[in-house]
Amino acid sequence: MGLHSSKQIEREKIEHWTDLWFTDTKKYGYVEVSNLGNGYKKSYGANNIEEMVTDSTGVEERYISLNAFGFGSRREEDLKQLRNICIDIDQYKIKVSGIEDLDGLKEMSKKSEMHKKVMTVDEYEKSGKELDDLRPMTVEEGLDVVRGLIVAGEIPEPNLVLTSRGIQIFYSIQGGASTKIGWLYSYINDQFVSKTRDINSDPRAQDITGARRMPGSVNARNGSEVKWEIWCDEPYTLTELSRYCEPIKKLKTSKKKAKVYEFIDKDKKEKLKGIYEQNYIRVSDLENLIKIRKGDMTGMRNSLLYVYSFHYALYDQSFVNLERRMNSVFKRIYSKDSKKVSEREIEKTILSAYEGAVRYFSILKANGFKKFGRTRDGIIKPYTSKNLIKMFEVDEIEQQNMQDIVGEKEKLRRDMMRQRETRGSVSRAEYNKGRTLSKVEKIETLKKILADEPNLSNNKIGEKMGISGKYVGDLKKEI
């Protein structure tokens, strides 16, 4: 049932759950399996698939990274390839009627003239029903809701579905995707979480560096095996998945009267994408800050609520979505030196930020989505990294976990790391020496070294020539 492009794309078939992580086009980088910081982690490449499965089958609390990273890392700066999107659903936290099937619950809701959605505890309390009549929603009932969303065209059919205590639905990215469009990956994830909120999808489980339960492992909370099932056997491109994300795109009618999704304004597509990307990354960084500090925003809680709301509203202008997101954020942060904040104060803060974002976006749109300078009418503009670092006292260690909220020292550190990676293991002086030689000269130099020392390793040859061992290997192929 997945929605695929009309263009002919050579699809990789998904026959086993490991096909979501490793294929001929998903070999770059490593997948990490861990128990989430409790003493065990191991990296696996495309040549270690069987070992990876064997190591975790029947083992408690094993988690696999959604995407590929450098060996031994799951840090965002070491991200190599985007491979999967996953929605984590805790349907068991939803309380439903004692009736054992979802259809019966819906029928009861209709008779009581209540809503058609599954009822939470609060909603049942307001309806006057007894809490003793409630029970946790079952896995199968949760899956029924997922199937209904697929049929309704709200979400595409998942490639992989995991079940144990809860439900996890996966979307495999065709061929893997570049880390440069991580903003779109995160945006799609956010939208799918929003669409599945009625069965308690976890808004916190959206980190691009995240890990999910390993198929075949054991959930220690209830001792159940993490079972897996392939639903759709063809992966999706990010473009196909983004067709379900209405805030970025809108419905148009083609000449054939078929409904298709297109960007709001093709002429301004790149600029608009840049705006969404910049603000989504800002929100992702703020989420990372909350996670690093374990919710402790002492002395800056209200500022965080405002700034988070402002940047969120610049890529998703639905106030309903904003309210829902900020309610989740508020529950996850606290301030030791502040008095209790009333719901009214939170609403005023969110509304003020939303209005400011809408005003800024309207001016930006009128200006052809080009950034503008100071204005006389008090338009609030997006905060700079420098201002955010000062406002939230983001230290150097915290900045290493950010994509965009970074200072000059961290930018310099990352630039040095990139240069070091380009040079390989050689020093800057040796690297610069190597750069001064033409490719032909390097090949001639390599021939002489091999004639004198034919058993010398690539790395040792590289040290002599001032180039990396990998480049030596490339030059050997041309001899």
C-alpha cells in the first residue's frame, strides 16, 4: 500500500529485517548495537550481518541504531548515512474500555456520543465512566489503528513492524540518504509522530542518532521477544515519504486531474527548504540540550519555551501542532529557582512566540524568502547561534552535540577534524608536501619505492610520500 513515485526506481526488495540496515547501497559506515549506555556496545559493518543477528538473538535489552555512523560512534558529527525512520508507539499507556476489541470500543463511543478516537484516562474521567473499567490498549488494537491510518492515506505502509510490549514501525530509505538532508529526515519523522499521536507515539524518540529495540532480542520489562514482520517489501525515498507531510507541501491538481503533492512555490523551493532546514535544526539542537541536561533548565525555562516555540512555528505553522509539542516539552523540563508556572502563562508564552514567528514569516515571504535587515516595526528575527549560546549558557562540551548552536572554537575544532580526515593519519606538513606533487609524479615516486621495498605497507609508503595510505592504494591501481 506504500505510495511510490511514478518514475521508475530500481527498488531493493526487503525479505529479512536486516535488509533495512544493509544492502548493496547501504554499506557505508557502521551500525551500532548497544544496551543504551549500560556497558555494552558493538559496531557492525555490511560483512558482519550474521554475527550481528547471532550476538543479540534472545539477549535482553539490545538496541540497534537507526542509521550508520563511523566505527565505534553514535554521535551526530560521525553520522555517515541515513537508513531508517522509526515511530515508537507505547499504546499500552492508552487506557481503553474493558471490551476486548477496538470495534466494540468505537461502537460504545458512538452510543455515548463521544469522539471516535481511542480514549485516554482523562477523557474517560470526564465521560463519567469508572476507571476500573479501563485496561491498557493491546498490541493488536494498536496495530488496527496503524492499519486504519494507512488505509486513510495518513501514513504509508511501514516496511518493518516490531512488537513486544509496544509497537515500532520502520520506514526504510531507498539506497540510504545523504546526511546533508537530515533536516528532511527529521521533519518527516516529526510529522509521522504527530499523525500517530492517538496511540501514544513518543515525541521524544525522534533523534537522528537514536536506537530502537533489536529484532529477536528480549524486552526485559515484560520478558517478551521482540517479534518482527515485513509489511511493505519495497523501501521508500525521502521524497515519497515527504508527500505525507502537508505543512511543507500542498495539494494541487495536475492536467490529468490526479491529486499530486508539489512544493508550495517551485521558484522559491530552495530558499524555502533552507528556512525549514535551519529552523528544524535549531529545534533539534534545543531538544539535544534538554536531553543533555536531563531537563534542568534552571533560570532559563521560560526563555527556552519561547525560543523553542518561535523556531518550531517557522517550519510548522500549525498552532495545534505547536501546542501539542510544547506541552510535551514543558513536561520534560524544570527550573529549581522558579515558582510554579500556570497553564495560562505557558499559553501566553507559546502564543506570543507563534505570533512573532508568523509576522516574521509573512515579511520573509513578501521579500521573496530573502533574509532582511533591521525593521522599524519590531519584527522578531530568528536567534543567532551566538545569542543562543549566551542565553542558555551552552558550554563547549554541549556544543559538540549540536548541529548549529556552535561557537567559533567549536567550528574551528570541526574544521580541523575535517582536514585531518582528508589528510588521513599524516601530519599537516607531510600532507602539504604531498599536495605539491602532481599525480604523475606521485605514481613515479610510488614505483621507485615499490622497486626498493616491494613489501612495504600502504600506510608506510604514505608516510614516505606525505599522502594517506588509502590514496596509495588508489595510485597502485593506476600503475
